Amino acid sequence: MYYEEVFSWAENAEGKMVHVDTVPNGKRCGCICPNCHEQLVARQGDMNAHGFAHLSHGRGANLEICYRVTLLKLAEQIIETQKRIHVPSYYGIYKETDIEFVDVKIDFRFEREDRQPDVIATTKENQKYLIVFCFDDYVRHKQSFDFHNLTCLSVNLTRQN
């Protein structure tokens, strides 16, 4: 895992992901872990790499889960702020392209009970894209699902840093 990379990011009081170099040092950073919501401290010393650390040492935060939730929140925020996604070619069936969005919704309910997308993004042509994030070894739902002929993009975050 790329803990040193991913723990350079944390959630601020407004719920936005921020880099360790953009916040005050120590507890004054005002950041929390996006997974366990534990207070974090920003470490910005001269000797070691800059990063966030959980404040309590005895609580035993599951760093693997914290890592994944941090990546998920970063991916959501990137799409929300950049309003686009790069889609690679799919075996020559679909061509590589960049999709631009005019509206991006995160943590939004899509009138379904079985599975919710992580992001719902709409193009200027009013085409809705349902975007879900996954990891190689983690499947959130075992049953198949149908998004009523809407376009669904699945983004694998396994080897991202």
C-alpha cells in the first residue's frame, strides 16, 4: 500500500480533502480521518516525510480501511472539482476520451435501494454517468445490478497513490 502518499491527505472541518502542506502543523490542522473520524495531527518536520497521523495511539485505527476511504474521497473530490474524467479505450470497442461534466453530485441518492453510485455526473447534453469506485479484492455487492440503461463507469483505485 502507498500509506505515505495517501496519508498526505485528510478531511478538514468543511469536509474537503486537504494536503498536509496546506494546513497548520500539529493538532492545529483541524483535520480528521475520513474513515474513522478520529482527530489527526499534521507532521511537517524537517527530518521525515510530511504526513498525517491518528492522534490516539491506543485506539488501533484500521489503516487499510482508512487508506481506502481516503482514496475514495480524493477520487470523488477530483471529479467534483475538475468536472471531467479520462476514460481509456476498452479493447478497441470504445475509444479513449475525456468526458466533461456540467454537474457533479457526491453522496447523492439515485432512487435505488440496492446499490448507489459514488458520483452522479451530468454532461451538457444531459447524459448522466453513474461512477462507482472499487478495489481488486473488495466487491461491495454480490448481486448484479441494472442502472436502467444509464451509463455506469467503474474506476478501480487499487494501484493509485
